[in-house]
Amino acid sequence: MENFLTILKSVILGIIEGITEFLPISSTGHLIIAEKFIQLSQNQSFVASFQVIIQLGAILSIIVLFWKKLFPFGQGGEHCKKTLNLWLLVIIGVIPAAIIGFLFDDFIEEKLFTPLVVAVALIFYGIVLILIEKSKKLQVKISDVNAIPVKFAVAIGFFQCLAMIPGTSRSAATIIGGLLLGLSRAAAAQFSFFLAIPTMFGASLLKIVKKGLSFSSFEIVIIAVGFVVSFVSAFAVVKFLMNYISKNNFVIFGYYRIILGAIIGVLCLFFSF
């Protein structure tokens, strides 16, 4: 019975990761809060590894969904050129987070991974997202992700560094950066997805090296379940999001962030959450 409950917890956490990884609402923040209630394991080192590895399931969904756009070979010279250029932009964009993450990962994890920090970040960037969407001054200058200039890729890369604070959301930070620079919602979202591939693989590798991979057979089953569920959930959510933003803006996610952040803030301040 205990093993069944643990697997059920893994399914729930996988769903949470898959749903929240690419929406601008903070997957890390949701997992921190969920762990307070669910408590997957008493072994916090394993929990940290679990949370990292199931993120790769969500990243795999992006590779599968956008395979034709991301794979440079076998579709003609022009496609190859565009795809290699896109990957160059992604690699350039990931450099700021790679450097800052390597230098400050331990400090951030030790000092900032708290529900109160998550609450403040959720509210603050929820307000920012709403203000940007309500702004009359922003104009769309770039609607094709392949047309992003190198300087914009670098700038979005620095925006991504904001997401090292839990509750910010890597997707929110990069999408906000993209919108401020004049990208369309679709282009900002797509570049955010693609930037996640090397970013999350790098972050996962860094944490795996630090935490190790010495798992029991049952822990491997738990991770595998979370990985698969994360992949399926993320696959569905990304398809939904691209369809949603073709007709709507990101305001609803801003309000969601503010409401969730306020609830968490109250729990932290008055109930020792």
C-alpha cells in the first residue's frame, strides 16, 4: 500500500511538472509547494534528483513536438541553414544562465528555495506579465523565431537568469523578455521552449553530478513514472498553449500567479507554511 501511494505521488508530481514547465507560472515553485503537502520521500537528496530528472521528460516533449523545426538535416539546404542558425541563437541565449547558474546554484538552492520567496516571485512577475500585456506601447517587430537577432537572443538569455529565483518561472522570464523586445507571443513562446532544451539539460546534469545517481530499484521506478507522466502532460500543455496564444494573451496566467502567490503568502505568514 505504501509503495502504491508513493507511485501515486510520483504521478501527481509528474503531472504538476508537465503542466507548469512551459506555462509562465513556475514549475519549480509549484513543485516546492507540492512537496510540502505530498512529501514524496524522507530522503531529500532523492527528492531533489527526482524533481530534476522528471524535468527532462517535459523537455523531451519539446524535442518530439518541434522535431522538424529543430532537426537540421534531411529537409534541404535552406531548412538546414535556418535550423543551425536557430540552434546558434539558442546556444548564445543559454550562456548567461549557464555561467550564473554554475557560480550561484548552491547559494540559490540553500537560501531561496522557500515558499515565501516563491509567493513573492509569483505575485511580482504576475503583475509584470499583466502590465506588459496591457501596455499600448509594445509593438510586434518579430513574428518568426528564426528572425531573432543575436543581440535579442543574448538579452532573452539574461532575462532567463531571473528564473533562478524560484517562483519566477523560466518560461515567464523568457517570454516577458521576448515580448519587451518586440517578439510576437508565438515567437516568444517558441524561443522560450527551445531555450529550455540546453538550459534544463545543463541544470539537470549539474544537479545529478552533485546529488549522484545511486537509487534503489523502487526509486528508479518512481523516477520512471514521474518522467513518463511529465512527458505526456507537457506534450499536451504545449499543444494547448500554442493554440491558446494564437487567439489570446498571457493575462490569465498573470492573474493565476497573483492569486496563487497571495494564498501561499498568507499560509507562510499566518500558518507557518
